[in-house]
Amino acid sequence: MADENSDAYLRRELDGLLRYLNKVRDEIAAIKKPADETHNFQKMGDQLDAIVKATEEATNTIMEAVEKNDAIVQEIRNKIDDPDVIAKLDEIGLTQITTLCVV
């Protein structure tokens, strides 16, 4: 009976050791080869460049629209004498949009 307990204990220990070695092996493999095989810095750099370009194009489109709207607002402003309407036109805030796009 003592031998049976010793055998069971030894099996548990060997089983635990085997699990530990498998875990270590998996961790070493993960260091050599990341789990995400698409982890490619060049590809990420290309994606970032595309995002920057798209953002730049969007900013330019916004700036063109703001400049056009500002010209229209100035044209309307020059044609009216009502101070309340002029004050409302001044509140439109096109300059603020332009400033935000440039930053």
C-alpha cells in the first residue's frame, strides 16, 4: 500500500513536471514567433501613411468649404445693414473651424 501511494505521488509529480515543461516550451515558442503572424511593422507603417494622407485630404476639403462659406458670409454681410443680422453672421465661427483644421 505504501508503494501504491508512492507511485501515485510520483505520477502526480511527473504529470505536473510535464505540464510545466509544455508551458515553458509554449512560452519560448511565443517569444520566437508572435501569436499574431500579421504583426508587420512595414504594413502598419503603410496603413498609418494612408490614414495621414486621408486626414490631410479631408482637412483640405474642409478648408475649401470653409473658405467658400466665409466668402459667401462676407458677401451677405456687406449687403445688409441690420446690426442683429450682422451679429448673427459674426457668430458663425468659420475662423474657429479654420484654426482647428490647421492645428
